[in-house]
Amino acid sequence: MELQNDFETPSALPECEDTLPAVKDDLFTDTPNSDTEDDSEFPSSELSDSSLLSAADVIDFRSPPIRREMSRELFQLSSTLAKNLLDKYRPRARAEGWCLVVGLKPSKNNGYVQVSCGGANKMAVLQEVVVWANGLVVGRGEDASHLCHHKSCFNLSHIVPETSARNQARKGCLVWVQCNHCENKVFVCVHTPPCIKYCTGFRDHEHFLSEGVCMNINEAPKL
């Protein structure tokens, strides 16, 4: 199978060869649901777009069929193509606090958006594409973890690859609580990188950490 290698312009998206199956852009199908809520589960609606794939944008690609449980080892998009994919979702996205929420409603509770590209069916979930867009990978035994705990967020700074154990440890994290003696917050998250919880009056998480956190640890409430 041969795939086109070059972009015509820096902003143009590559086209697939006719040998790839035609897939309707923005095609969504229901997939089974799961009762779990962690980022290691993958039930969702599916977004298919085979028109964006070129050989230059695929790392360690092997011919289909690609099994979903093996796709992290076999199939990964370059940072450039991953960013192009995410750009297609932005017109329908909405802001929720500091999160950028994809404008696609999962067909089931606790679902994720799955991406199909270049004939590889359900080759990734949306948060994995975010990791690739940052030039990183989701390795064996790792999850694409939402620091903001919002599974529909695709803010580039809110998703990181980390071990499944670290991801699970974030469950129930309060992140911050109100200080008893001032208007600032007491940061109680112990995770690295830290979890993210929106606080009004700050443009982003970094601004909150620098301006909105009480630095007097003696005033911290007992949890």
C-alpha cells in the first residue's frame, strides 16, 4: 500500500491514495459502553477520516488489520498530522473553564471519541491524538491521562502520557480547597504533573498557580 508523502503547502492536508477505502468524513457510529471512568477505557462515538493520512505522517505503520489493543505499538501519527486532526474539531468545540471540550456527544455514558484514519479502524482515542500533537507517545502500560479530569477535553496542556497506576491515583483528587484565612486557594494535589481544577478569575492553570494559591501552609485546612 503506497501513501502520498508530501504536503502541497505547509497548511494543506495530505490526500490518501485510491488504494485506501473511502471513508465519509465525520462519520460517527456507536460502540459498546463501559462502566469504568478512567482514561484507559475506550468506548465512544467514532470519527473516521482517511483523507488526512500520508506515509510521512505515520510512524512504524504495519498493514491492516490493526487490532485496537495493539495499535499503540503499531500506529502513531506525527505531531503535524495530529494537530491537523485536532484543528478539524475546533469549530465545534466549546470552552468550559480552562478546558476545550470536543463538540461531539458520546453515544454512551463515560464514552470517548475514537479516531479512525487511513484505513486503520478505531486506531486511537482523541486524547491519544492530543499526546501525539505534543510530540509525545503513549507507551506500553501507559494512558493518555486528563489532568483536568474532563474526558471530553482536548486542550493540549491538559493531557499527558503516564502509567495507568498514576492515572488511577488521580481519582478523587480535590486539587485545591478554599483557604480559611484568605481569598486564595490551598493547593492540595500531590500528583506530578499536578491535576487541574478550574478557578474563576484566572486565565489558565499556570496563572492560577502563580497568583491564586495561598503560600502560607500553616493556614491550610486539615482534610
